[in-house]
Amino acid sequence: MKRILQRLWRDERAVLSFEWTLLTVLVVFGIVGGLAAGRDVILDELGDLSAAVLRFDQTFSYSGIDHLGIPGSSYDDALGTVQDCSRQAPGSIGLPGQDDNPGG
């Protein structure tokens, strides 16, 4: 038994595979973290885009041309609102109802 344990202790064949396994695990953790961060940024930008699109004001009025018989027309656009559905923990920045850009 002692001889088997000594042979296992001196065996260096598995060292390289352990290093590759460790490197692969670290790379996978980095990729997963990067993809999660990218997902959060993309969702945040899409939320900002949807808020901007809903704030387009398409209100217009046209007085018409009386001597040609073309009547006037108008439209009053009701602006939509977007509620931020942040996935952040309570107590952190970006909770629903908080404005991302309070200055403008």
C-alpha cells in the first residue's frame, strides 16, 4: 500500500490535464459573467429606447384652406409611459419609479 501511495505521489501525468481543466473552468466563468453583463446592458438600452419611442410627440394641427374647401384637421397625441423593470436588488440604484437621468 505504501508503494502505491508513493507512486501516486510522484506521478506527474495528470498535472497537465488538471491545469487545462482549471484554465477551462476559469475561462467559462469569465464568459458567463461577460454574457450576463452584456445581457443587462442590452436590456437597459432597449428599455431606454422604448421610453424614447413612446415619448415621440405626433401632435399636429392644420388650419385648412378655406377658399379651396379643404377643412382643417388636428390630432392630440397622448404620450405613453414606461415603467423601468430593473432586476437589481432592493436598495440599489435603478429601482422601478426612479429616473435614470433626473437632470434631463
